[in-house]
Amino acid sequence: MQASGSGRGSTWNSGFTGRPIITITPLTPSERALIEAAAAAEVTRSLAEFNAENVKALKLLRADERIKVLRFNDALIRTFGKLSKEVLADTAAKDPLTRKVYDSYMGFLAGVMDWGELSETGYRDTRRLALG
């Protein structure tokens, strides 16, 4: 399969016949905005659905006397974290693009964890305190 394009679209040709098998026309700005809005709405809907279904699933697990829902202990979490950091750092050292992604992710992670303490954790703790 070969691709060709003029900046106004792309055509994918069969490697066997050379005839077009698919032509992709670029999106207009309004089409692009529509798809972006639909994708954002779907992410929001999916997150809400997963949260609602997880609440139901957790209730079922807790209702079963044979099941104990436990948190991993801190030592195990620290060990997983240490090993994860090593694997990510080793992987990032292999090429410049992976390093760039790794550095960006690690910078974002530090900030989002700080924000999460104020937003998600703060909201949950406040709700739990206020509503019992």
C-alpha cells in the first residue's frame, strides 16, 4: 500500500494494482470541531459510566463475606514505584522521542499529583466529613 497526498487529502493505493483503495479528504474546521466536541463528550460520558458501574461492583464485592477489599501495603507500593521508575527511565534512555515523552509525563505527573491533593482528595474528604 502506498500513500500520496497534495496537502488537500490523501489517497491510499494498493501495492498490487496501483488503484486507489481509499481517499481521505481533510476535515473542515467545523467538522474537526464537531468531532473534537463529540470525542470530549464521549470521554466524559464514559468516565461517568465507569464510576457508576464501579460503585455497583464495589457494593457487590463488599456484600460477599468471602471477599475482603484491601489496599496494597505501603512497602509493596514503594517497591512497585521504584521498579516502575527504573523501567521507565531505562526505556526513556533508548531514544530522544521516548526521552521527550518521559520528561513531559514526569513533569505532568508531579503537577497533577499536587493538583489532585487539592481537588480530588480535598473534595472527597470534604464530602465524607460533611455527609458522614
